[in-house]
Amino acid sequence: MIGVELGKPEEAFPLADKGAMRYSEDWHLLDTRGVIFYRLLKYTEARRDLERCLSLSNQPTPDRARTYFHLARVDFKENRVEEMRKHLRQALTLETAQAVFTTEERQEIQAGLE
């Protein structure tokens, strides 16, 4: 979502929320809204959406890896260190031959596992 990419999650939220409410089984919308909640510092809501996203079996592996990474960020903010490490390991395990994470994201993952 453009609002998320531009650092304006408050502008992106209404559209993402409407989409996620209407299409509650759409993992992409749940992941997007979860990231927006995270950026709005609403960690409980972010966790709910991201965990729901992971419970949907139709999410492709590279995207699933990214959702685990997003959830690990929520874990970190909530001081859930063991869960964060578990989710970071799951993200790395799912990462396929194609690069899923940026260099900065990979560094963040490695720092979280140390």
C-alpha cells in the first residue's frame, strides 16, 4: 500500500481495514493491515492479523516468511524474545532460493537471533 511505503500508515489504514473486513480470508490484506497496525503502534491488533494470516493455508512460502518476520517485529516490541527468535528462525527456514528479505531485513533478523 502506498501509504505504508510512504510512511503514512494512518492514511493507508481505512482502505486496508475495509478490505480486510470485507475479505477476511485474504491473507494479503491481513498481512498488510497487520503491518499498518504495527506502524500505528497497535501491537495487539497487529499480532491478531498476522497470526490469522499465518493460519491461512493458501499463503505462498516467500510471503509466509515475510509474515513471520513482521510477527517477530511485534514480538520484539512486546518484549517476547523467545517468540521473536522462533518467528525469525521460521522466516529464515521458509526463505527460498529467491531473496525474500532485503539486506537490512536480513541484518535485523541476524541481530535478533544473537
